[in-house]
Amino acid sequence: MGFLQLENKKILILGVANRKSVAYHVGRVLTEVGAEVIYSVRDESVRESVAKLLDPAPIYVCDVEKQEQIDALSRDIAAKHGQLHGIVHSIAYADYSAGWRPFHETPREAFLQAVNISCFSLTAVANALKDAIDPEQGSVVAMSISTTRMAAENYGYMAPIKAALDSSICFLAKSFSQFSKVRFNAVCAGLLKTSASAGIPGYVDSYLYAEKATLRKQALKTEEVANVVAFLLSPRSSGINAQGIVVDAGMSVNYFDRELVQRH
């Protein structure tokens, strides 16, 4: 048995959109260590576009804005796959189509939709699948960001939503502890080169700055984040619960790097 002890463990991953998705990289790592990966995507068009990429893994459609689809996913998982060892929540959405706005002008509809998809969906999915998760060794991992205290103007209202996600991790861990040993954790990643991030206004400039701010002067890689997700899913991380593990290549301690300061 390998170090991670994930051979033949069934893991549900929500949120693959394409080859650049964090969820896709997580799936690759899990497959490499012998896990049985099950995917859920937002709609039929995404399923068609990633079918060859994820073949032969099963792919379900679940729009997490719709409770009936979450319930249907739960029924399908129970009927076709039985018990799950873990769930990966790698879902985030924000409507930036109106362009950049200062935070105090955040549109109500956009904020509420984003918090529903990016945060509350974790609670909704966990509740719907609570009977399917291994009560002794189950693990749920969500994707968050390295800090929600940095007021990055272009990221806007998504940082407060990720803060709510981080808090939800703690409350879900406590809530599930009443009837199981299922663990809930988040991987709080620094800036990554993904298709989702490309939709954030001015993201490229932020990404290039973040690369210079890392201690190694090299950008964080998506597979590095995926490796930490796999560890948190494994029994090897059994002592970690209700935590946010920061993966940022040291960026958070290096904002006053001499090279960055001298540039200004």
C-alpha cells in the first residue's frame, strides 16, 4: 500500500472545467495513487468538453445552484458507487461581466449568486451526501485562497465569500463531529494560472507580482496544490481537522522583499 493509503478509495471531485482546473490536477494525483475518482461538473456542455480528458471516470452533472440536482447527485452516488471516502469541493464563481467596481458598489445579485455557488454549496453538498461519506475516515476538502485579509481590489467581493467558506469549514467539522469522524479542511492556495482566474480583471499583473513575492521567485504550480489536497484526503492527515492549509510558496511572509521594495 502506498504512503497515502488511497488505493481503491472513492473520491468525488466537484468543479472540473478544463485541463487547467485545480480539480483536474487533483483528479490526476488521486488516479496516480490508485484512488477511484468520480467527477461532477456544472452542466452537460462541460461534461461533453471534458469527457475525453477524464475518460474512463464517471462524470455527473450537478448545478449546485439547484438543490434538486444536488439531491439527484446524492442518489446517483449512493446507487452506483456506495460509500465515498472523500469529497473535493473546487467550485467558485463570480460575475465580473460588469467590469471592476469598488467593493462598496458590489451588486447584490452578483454577491448572493457567488456566495451561493462558491460557499453555501459546500454545506449543501455535505448535507446531501452525509450518509455516503465514510464515517470513520471520511475527508472533505475545499479550495480556498491564501488570505482573505488582503484587500485585493480586482478580486473584489470574492475574498469575503472565501472567508465565509473558511468559516463554514470549521462549522461543518464541528457539526459532523456529532455523528462521525469526517474531517473538513481547506487548501488555501496562492495565485494560480487557471482559466477561472483569467476572468478576474487585472489578474495577470497580480499573478506576476505574486511570483516575484514568493521566496523562491517561482510561481505556485497547480499540481503543488493538488498534492496537498490529496494528503488531506488521506488517512495520513487524520489529525488535521477544521483547518486551512496555506500553500503559497512563502509569499505571505515576503511582501517586503528587498527586490520588490527597491522597485518602488
